[in-house]
Amino acid sequence: MKSLLLALLATAAAVPAAAQTATPAPATPAAAPRTPPKLVVAISVDQFSADLFAQYRNHFTDGMARLLTGVVFPSGYQSHAATETCPGHSTILTGMRPAHTGIIANNWLDQKVGRADKTVYCAEDERAGGDHEHYTPSDLHLKVPTLGDMMKRADPRSRVVAVAGKDRAAIMMGGHTTDQIWFWGGQNFISLAARQEPAVVTRANAAVGALLARPQEALPLPGYCTALSRPIAVGEQTLGTGRFERAAGDAKAFRASPALDGAVFALAAAMIEDMKLGRGPATDLIAVGASATDYVGHADGTQGSEMCIQMAQLDESLGGFLAELDRTGIDYEVMLTADHGAHDMTERQQQRAMPMEQHVAPAATAKIIGAAIGHDLGIAGPVLLGPETDVYLADSVPAARRAQVLTEAKRRFTAQPQVAAAFTRDELAATRMATTPPETWTLIERARASFDPERSGDLIVLLRPRVTTVAAPAPGYVETHGSPWDYDRRVPILFWRKGLAGFEQPLSVETVDIAPTLAATIGLRVSGLDGRCLDLDAGAADTCPAG
Ligand SMILES: [Zn+2]
């Protein structure tokens, strides 16, 4: 897959490779390069939990293995409670927690919006109409600049590109001023409204289209995956032994397979080549969103043949991408992390020493509890609205009754055996943003980090650990994330650059530390961020600015 696409795209976009002659190594190599890299490559692997990283790090032999020779933070934290894709991606290159990025969830409620379900998608412009499933992709809701935006502000010659399997990954990492932004649209790569398709994207779409039109045979099962390949009944499905064979033209199966990452890395490599990123007067940035791990996790769980093959293929796709970068001779810096973690589906967990794992019961939802409150207090119409964590009081609840309804909602949610805590917006607004290590945060501190008074619910409801918000498994959706618990918060953070001496720091850091860390390596001054600069120099020198 990887080699096929890269070959297609590389041939189409071939330019002579830059000089490959290595500079002679000094007698005592410095621990970190002193000059800024020419290209920053920021990669997010969607749902790549610290637990998956720990499980597979010794099996990686290609791209991931190379990154493991760099600076490794195995205990990175998406420190907030709303561990979903959009909030997670919004922290990676902004240096800000969701409370400041404004991206509090994938979807939230805006009762003023003129659409039936009042739901707004994080990466859309709802003013253009549609609904949260048929929408106009946009950076409208991201309240802060990204690293790319800051780079362009400091030097307009910097170019910023984002390529991803999901629009929200590309938009939240790319920001407001991307030169190119392309994401998977279900059949091909698409962009924001009014963006012209460059020839390189047309070529990539033709290559991916041809691949999609052919049937796919089963992918190889690495030896270390054999023990994981064991059937499990999950609802109506049998999972656990899948190998990603698919029929010609099956775009849905393509998306939930390693092929999606292959396409994303191939397009990213082709765009670097075509735009000559890393060869201009200023440092450029490309953000890459590898989304397949998340689709595979949701569809097949984390502990079967499917995720094992996905990890092997991701390693290979990433390796092919880095090899293309090497071929250009550019001095590039790579950062790889994830938007959130996850853990395996309830059914397999129950078989594997976790009998307490549960699906959420309908009794703990806004709909059921809201209806009961409306009935008992004699309030007509809907009382509580909202999908999962964020619960909103309906605008139709009379002003004089709102405090009473909120108190009653908190009491009834908290009384649910599956609910760990329910915090009102006043309680969250009165909580200070934590400054302690993220694994020590209280639940309300976690919720505070993804609370935005303009967008969050009136009540934030957090389920107990080992209760999933998947009420019943369905095709494509057997496990999920989004909880305030560490299996959803912990992600690896890796930095690699030629000449950077590797080290491992097992203590916790945060994904909001990534932007100030990368900014420092390119000599860009940033301030006022939630994160801090991480010193990537293994020795006495410091890659962070003094003071
Ligand atoms: Zn997900």
C-alpha cells in the first residue's frame, strides 16, 4: 500500500534529490542541533494511546522505530476531561487547553442556531446552513492561533500545510492561515470552501481512486499478532480476526483500514515535494493527521488482529514517508503524538480480567433524566438536552425554574450508579486551571480544562471508570473514548531530528507543551500559552529560551 502510493506520487512529482552527502560527525556530537530545522512535521495518530504505544513499541521496526531513537515522552497527557478528537487536536499545535481553544467537544449544542437538532460540529461554519453531518468545514470555532499561524505572523514566507484523514484533524492542527489544507472526504481528498485543487492533489486523488476501485486482499499478519487473532462476539458481529480484505469500491472499509493512513502520508510526501517545503527562506510546517487507528479502534477494538496489523502498517507508512523526506535532503524535525487514548471494547474487556466493564445505561442520559424532572416538577417540553458529557438546560425552561432544575439534574445524575460526578457551570467557572502534574488532577480540574462558558453544557456529567458511552455495540462503533480517565488522556509524545540525541523522560508532560517546544526549536518567541517549553537537549544545554 505505502510503497505503491508513494511510488505513484513520487514518480509524478519527482525532482532531483538534494545532496545526500552527510557532514562529517564531530568528535563530540552536540546533544541537539543549534540551528532551526527547515521543516516541522507534526503528526497526530488518532487514538494512539500511551497503552498502544507501550504494547507495540518493541515491535516497531520502521518509521516509529526511528522516532523511538529521539526524545520520548511515554506519559504525555491530553489533560482535559473531554478526550475527543476535536478537543485533542486543538491542543497539539496551539499550546492551549480546550478551555482556551474553545473546542470543548466534537459537537456541542447552540440553542440559537437555526437547525432542528441545535447541534454544532467543532470544525464547521454553521452559518452556511446544513446540519452537523452535512456541513461546511471551517476553522471558525478555533479561538486561538496555531503554531503555523504564529509562524506566518512572524514571517509570512513560512508555509503551512495540513493533510489528514479527518477534516477536524487538519483544521485544528493547521489553523486559520494554511497555504494548503486537504482531508479525506469519503471518496477523495477535499478542502475548505473556495480552495483551488493543485495538480498534486488531483494526481493523488487519481492514484487513491484507482486503489479504492480495486479489491484488497487480506493484509499480512505479523508473527507477533498471531496470538491476538481470536474471534469475539460483539453484538451481532464477530470481530478479532480481521485482516482488512475489502471489495472493489468499498470506501467505508477503506477508511477504517491502514490504507487511509497510507493515502494521507503519500499525499503529505507529495505536497512536501511539490511545494518544495523546507527549501524556502523560512521554516515551513506540515501537520499530518493519521486517522485510521481511530477508525480501526472504534470498529474492531484495540486487542485483536485488526489493531495489531494497523500498528504494523502505520509503522511502515510512516517509514516510507520519512524515507521520502530523507531523499529530499531537508533538515526536518518530527513530532508525533495523539489526540486522545482509548481502551478495548466492553465485551473483550469482560473476558480479560475486567468483569466490571459496562455499557452506559439509558437511565444515565439527559433524555431520560430530563423527562423525569419535567414530569415531577410539572415543566412542559424538553427540560435537558445534550449528547453525552455536556448537558444543557433547554431554553424553554422558564427563568424562575432554571436553578431548581439544575440542582435537581445534578442530584439525579450523581445518584446514578454509573456516574462519577456532575459539575455545574458555576462550579467549573469557580475552579482555577490546574498547574500541578496532570495525573494528580481532581475530576473537576480535568473538566475545568475543557470548559468554555460560551459553549459548554450547564452540567458536565462524568461517568465512572470502565463505563463506556457506547450504549450498544454496532458496526463501526464497538469502543470509544471521551472520558476523564487516564486510559483516554495518556498519549505518547515523540520528537526526532537528525543530530538530536535521544533520551526518555517517563514523567508526565502535556500535549499543550508541544507548541512552545517546537516554537523554541525554530527560534519563535511565544507567550501566554497553557503549555511550557520542553528542553529537548539531553545534556546541559537547553533548547528552550532562557527566563
Ligand atoms: Zn475516535
